[in-house]
Amino acid sequence: MKDLRFTIRDRITSNKYLRNLRNNYQDYMGLTRYKINKWRNIHLNQSVEESVPELGEEERKQLLNDKLNDIGEHPLKVAFVVTEAGRNVSAGDYFTASELGDSLKKFGWEITFLPKEGPGNWYYVPGDVDVLISMLESYDPRKVRCQNKSLIKIAWARNWFERWCFNPNLSDYHLIFASSETACDYIEKEAGIKPFLLPIATNPERFNDNTPPNAEYICDYCFTGSYWDDPRDIVEMLNPDTLPYTFKLFGENWENFPQFQDYYQGFVDYSCMPEVYASTKIVIDDANRGSKKFGAVNSRVYDALASGALVITNGEIGAKETFEGELSVWKSRAELHNLIEFYLNHDQEREEKIRVLKELVHTKHTYQKRADYLKKTLKNLIV
């Protein structure tokens, strides 16, 4: 009898097909709602949202410049395009956007989110939004519908850089940021657009060494990350059964890996991550294939270091570019196991390495520094 069970490849293909159907439906419904609101605004004056006055190019530029300089009646408003938003979500792009957004709020700016997995259509941008920042390579800037004709559209490529370059409408963004030097060079070469460097960072007000350990999370070393049907190095290179230390794995979709079943702790909410990092000595970083060869550094690296845990990574390029070669790198099972054993058996060396790396994070890699750079770049854009 023919085997009717789905393979992993079959499941991925069917999921992509279903996602495409859903996205096309959402695009259609969102455009329909936009046209209805526009018709109401013209013929019935019953727009759900107040229409933005039509201004000339110089007037629009001056209005935006005033908002950037904290002048005028209304603050600058930024909308982040994300996978999902709100409580109990697991998409990393939302947490990154939220942390940057919190730093932007310190300028007096307003922050909102346009989630893909939400009740509305993420292409329908409210008219009071001044800056749109897309965190996702699948977002098409040409489909944006917004009454604000001076809307600035920004792409922030943090991973999957090849997919970003495959987007035929990438040039429709006014600004493109990329999270590593290697990624900036790649996008410039492949797409003919020179991006600005904007790595991910940490929020030291949330992640710091003042957080007490939580008995539920205490272990010698851990990994924080999920499995999304895409290869990860730790699956082949980490065997905790052979190491005489306590290990815990936090994330989603690891229940089907026999070597991790005794160590899998399930999903942990983002609000609990400071306690996780405060409760371990070493955090393993497993950069995925969409970021590793481009030197993009995951948020867990910045957050764990700011919390006082040592990070060992498989991202060699990112370790060199972002952490000046101070971050320890593993490329094989032997190297990974040896690093774990060395730093768990040598407290003094581990603490000194943490001190150096934590200082780098606090000096160069906080979200407030990223917010300052974003504001400066926006000012230069409209000069």
C-alpha cells in the first residue's frame, strides 16, 4: 500500500501554500476596505479615519522635519510591520521592534504595530503614521495604502538577506537598514542599493545582572530558541547526555527530538527571559542559516551577555564583526563540547570573558543607541 504519511517536506510545502492563500485573501480584503473608506471619504464624508490634508512636497518635508525636532502639535508616529503583536507571541521580529519602539518613545514618538497575523490588513496604514518600518522580507511596499503622502517606508533586514534581495520591490523603500556589515555589502552587490548598518541590540533596563535567578530555570548551560522546520546546528552537534552538566532547552517545537526530550522545558514568555539568563552560566547561540553566513547576530547574544551569562556561538562572522573577535566560536560537536567543559571548569576565565563582552554590549549595542542612529538618519534623509 502506498505510504500516505506526510513527510516534513510535504508539510512545509502545504503550509506555504496555505499561507499564500491566506495572505492573498487578506490583501484582497484589505484593499477592498481601503477602497470603501476612500469612497466614503469622497462621497459621504464618513471616513472611519480623519483624512490627512493634501500638502505640497515642501510643506510635507517641513512638517516631518518639525516632528523630528519635537516641534508642532503632533508627535512623530512610527508603525512596525511584524509577524504578530501583543501578549503571548513568539515571533522574534516583534520583540526586536518592540524594544526599539520603547527607545523611540523616549523621544516622545508614538509607536504602533501592523501584524501579519492580525484582524486587519497590514497594508492599510493609518493616515497619521509618518514612518513605516518593515521587519519582514515578505512585505511588499507597493501594496501600502496610506493617506499620508509623505510616509517614509523603511526596510530593516535582520536575517534572510537573500530573500530580501529577491523582493522585486525592495527599491520602493526610502531607506534600507541591515544588521551586519557583510549583509550590507551583500545587499549592495545583489540589489544595487546601499543599506545603512543597524544591528540588533539589547535593552539594559530589562536585561542586566540585577535580576535574581529563578529556581525553575537554574542550569549550567542552556539554549533559547525555537525549531521552525529548518535545519539547526545544535541538532547534530549537541549531545547533552555526554556532558556532566545540567542543560535546559527553552523554545517551541523541540518535542520530536529524542536527544533533547529530557531537557526540553517548553516555550518561555519573553518577559521571563531575563530570569532565564540570570539562572544559567552559559548560553549557546545557534545562528540559523539565514543569518550565520551574513554575520547577523541574534538578540539572545546581546541579551544574555547584558544579563551576565557567557555566550558561545556558531556565528563566526558575526563574532568577528560585532564583537571584535572576543566571542567564542564553535563549528563542530567537539568544539562545542570543549567550550562548554572549559568555561564551566574555569570560573575565572569565564567571568573575565563575560566582563569584556558585557562592556562591549553596554558601550555599543543598546537599543537607545540604535534609536539615536535611526533619528539621525531620518533627519539626514529629509534635509
